[in-house]
Amino acid sequence: MKKWITRKLNKDNAVAISQRYDLPMLIAMLLDIRGVTDEREIIEFIDGETLTASPFEIRDMDRAVERIQAAIEDGDRICVYGDFDADGVTSTALLYSYLSDIGADVMYYIPSRETEGYGLNKDAITRLYERGVKLIITVDNGVAAVDEVAYANTLEVDCVITDHHAIPKKLPDAVAAIDPHRPDCNSSFKELSGVGVAFKLVQAIEGEYADVERLLEDYSDLTAIGTVGDIVPLRGENRILVKNGLRHINNGDRLGIAALVEESGLNGKNISAGNLSFTLVPRINAGGRIGLSKKTVSMLLTDDEDYAADIAAELSSDNTERQEIERDILSDIDDMIREDPSPVNNRVIVVCGENWRKGVIGIVASRLKEIYGKPAIVITLEGEICRASGRSVSGFSLIDAVSSCSEVLEQHGGHPMAVGFGIKKENIDRFITLINRYAELHPVPTAALELDCKLNPSQLKVDLVHELTLLEPYGAGNPTPLFGLFNMTLRDVREVGGGKHLRLTFSRGESFVQGMRFSTTLAEFPYHTGDKVDLAVTLDVNLYNNTESLSVIVRDMRFSGMDQDALVSSKELYEAFCRGDNITPQQARELIPDRQEFAVVYRFLRSNGGFQYSFDALLHRLDYAVSFGKLRVILESMNELGLIQIDEGMYDFEIRMCEVSRKVDLNASVIIRKLREVSADE
């Protein structure tokens, strides 16, 4: 359950922006909503094309440049040591390509996710030393590699670290440790991805009078993919890197990327940041999750069209396999939750499974986070050290939460929204206790769906979508505008795409709106014609026979008129009771239903032969006659007493009626008895 929030707008300020910069009012409103109100920010946001900040603002950049230039002059062999995700792969390709072009003796190395894991490792350092490497430059990793850098030093192999992850208590003893998040770094922009930091290093090697336009021409396609892939905010320098990169990607300037575009079915289409995020990046990441990322780097560097096409096809195949593995793991978790729902009542969801693919558990954690609106951690049980990956909700730093549990971890790293760590199997239960204790002291914000603004359906025109292109590229920190259409009446529902999607028709007053609800079947759709609903929509343009038409995509729906604050509060109270938290007698009484409320629910279920669809839909069909928490208690009691059977997984909710031949004593319910014990405890 997500709380719908309409973002704050200073309308007077938006009017002033519109008039001063001759911008459409909607664009001015969105700039104000997104906090882009300073004159310099507005001009850069709308027109910014080039980087202005000096790379030497970043701590240790001068030391890194000095060592790299000495290595080139002395003929020392350099290794660019990368990572296996899109950010790490593009960082590797960028820096290797640049160093090769300026005459360095350079190679690249990306560890295997399955056999080596993330970041520097001593075995790899040994192999590189044996191959004559004198200087290792990490990209998108290394800031926490204290022991590994110390080992390299014993072999007289120097290390230059370039990273953007959270800073540990102790930095490695490297020649240079470049990370904008260092507390002693005075750089003006802190949110660079790993490939962004690598680009700044190249800019610094070029010197004070670097031709930044040429560097953007040569490398911004790589920076765009890595920046979007790492989900860093598309503001400031990131926005410039992506904006320039998209232009070159659309021009097909790099054979490897062009091959991947064609393999992905995007040929001939205008590639957006969204296309990168949902189509190209997953394929690049699949190379590291299923196979080896080295082949992805070679695809990005090749001048051989056939070779590029072969690797692009391999990556698509890897991505299909990754999707199948992901579905299998999610199916396992779904079975677990049907058997025991207690993990999803916790503040931080933690699930474990035998031999789940390490390269896929991060995506699975992201799916759980989206479904339940809570931080989620997935642990695969294999070998002496189990591997874990987690994803968080906005406003809850998962790296801080995991770091607070370091006493039971073997190693950990990441940033506020995503973490990875190793843990022994015998410490997992203790970890679950510790991280949920941390979340009790540092509350997890209620998951929110943020609307930019509400629109009147009569305002929906194609011209509106054309105006919105002024704010592209969209992505993290500058999301695709999400608009609210409230108190709409559902008029028609049609299946399309072989029943995989729905075409919906709504009305309000004299206005009719047709929208698409993708990846939803009729069996999963809990709304009836005539229902009053609120919609969260994005807008696009369809072009057919040279004629443009408005496309309305329904991203979320809810019943109109619900008291979402009361629903969220009651849900949180019920979960607190299920977790065994200390709730007050008064709070316990708020969860205890009376016989009349039992009767209302039972009569409804009996007259409808049970219920399917979502729990929220059941609340609405009951006209909110009982609270969220009370309805949960009623259903649990009925389930205990054999009146109904509940089958609830991650995606579905079904109540089946049972044949009952005897009178049932509601006082025999365990959950009711426990609540009454607490309520009498005064």
C-alpha cells in the first residue's frame, strides 16, 4: 500500500519562472516542484550542454593524474579494474579506451560475480602482478578495499582508486582514493556514478585546457548508460552526461551500442533514458549476472560489426535466462510467504533460500521492495559465506542499517538505496533481529507514490506531451512526470495484447479519457464499471500514419475517497501486533472487532462465494465498514476457526468459503484471545 502524495507547488513562483524564461506554465510548475528555481539552475537544466566544474575539485585527482602520467611515460603496464554491472562495464570501457588512445600499455580486468565477487581481490591482484601490471586503476569499486590495496603494496603494485560508493571508516593506502563522497572532498557535485568519476579522471588527465566537447563526443554514450544504470540523480553533471550521450546513442555512433539497440528491438526509435533503463541496461547487466562482463566490454570497444551483433545476441539470451531465474526465485519466495507471512510484517523484509543465483538476488530484492513498500534483503545460502543483496525505500539508508549490524557480517558495502554483504548462515537470525531493531529506532517511511500535480482530464492534449520534452532526460532525481486524475468513473474495460493488457475508458464531466494498463489481466483487475477511481498516469505520443495521438499510461489506480492516513495507520498497528511489538491496551482495542463487524464481513463473503482480487479491494467492497487492522483480525480468526481458507501470496489474495456444520465460538480464536489479553493489561 503506497500513500499518494501530491508534491508541493509555489504557484506564484511558477508564474514568475514562466514569465521570466518564456516557458509553458506546466514546465515552470514542474521546475518549481523539483526545486529548480535558481536562475543558473534553470538555464543549465533547460539548455546545459557542457561540463564546467574542474575535475581537480575532487580530492586526490592531482595525485592520480601524476601517477598515471608517470606510468605512461615509463611504459608501466596499467590495469583498469572494473565491476560487472552497467556502471562498472562502461567505466572500464571508457578508461581503457582513452588510455589506449593516448599510448598507455593498458589492459582491463573485471572479476567474475560468481567466483570472485565484487571489487578487488587478492587472487586477481596476484595474477595481474604476474602479468607485469605496475598500476591498478579501479573504476566503480575499491574505496573499501583496505586489505587488498595493502596486499598490492607488498607486491609494489600501485593502486589508484576511483569510486562513488559510501566511504568506510578507513580508506585504502592507495596512491590516490578518488571518491566525491569523501568528507574531505570539496567537489561541487557529489552524485556522480562510477562512470562519471572515470570521465572526470579522463578530463583531468587531459589537463586544465581539456577539450570537454571532444571528450563528450567520444565517451558520453558510455557515461549515459552507466549513469542511468546506476540510478544516480539526473541532475547537475549527470544530466549533461546523459543528455549528450543520448544524442550519440541515437546517432548510432558506437557499433556495440548500435548492435544492442537493434537486438533490443529499438532500431528506428528515439532512444530515451527510459529505454536505457528498462531495455539496454538490463541486457548489459545480464552479462555480469549470468555470464562474464568481459564480453560486454569487448562489445563496447569493437570495430567489428558482426562481432558486436554476436555479443548483443548473447546478452539478450543472458537476459532471458536472468528473467527465468528471477521468476523461479520469486516463485520460491511466494510459496514461503503463503506458508508463513511473518517476514513481510517486519520493518525490513529478509528472505533466504538455498542456492539462489547471486547475480539475480539484487533484482529480486528490488521486486520485493516495490510490492511491499519496505526495504528488502535477499540472502542466498551457499558455501561457508552466504551472499546477500538489499534494496531500500526513499528516506531509509540501508547502508547505515546494514553497517549497524557489522558485528555479524563478514563484509558489506553499498549506498543508502542498495547494499551487498556476506554473512555466515548461523548469524542470519541475529542479523534479522539487529536490522529490525535499527529500523525501530530509525523508522522506515511509509512508501509513497508522488504525483507531480493533479490535472483536469480536459487538459490532456498532445501539445502537453511536446512541452514535457523540455525537461528530458528523465530518470532518478528527475522522474518522468506523474499526473493525478481524480474522481474518474470507469466506463469500459477491454482486453488487448492477447489478454495481457487492458484498455480502460474513464470519464469525468464531459471529458472522456482512454488509458492503457499494461501487464494486468482481467482476472487481476479489481475494479468494476461505474467505480469512482483515482489514476496516476504518465503521458506519451503515439505516431501512426503520420498522425499523432495522445497515449495515457495508467501507472497506478485506487478507489476514490479512501482515507489513506487511517488505512496506513491501521495497517502499521496490525503489523506491529503480528511482530510482537509492545502495543498499548487502547491500541489492542482498536484491533478487536465486535460481533456485528464479524457478521458484516462473513455475510459479504458468503453472499459472494468468497473473494478474489486485492485486500484493499475487499475493504472498499465492504464500504470501509471495518478498519484495515480489524478486517485482518476478522479474516485471521475466520481462517483459524475453519470458516474460510485464505490463500495470499505476493501478487494475489483469495478467500474460499468452507462448509461449516457446527456453531463456531469466536472466543476460541487465538488472535482474538491474545488481543484481549493485551487490552485488559491496564
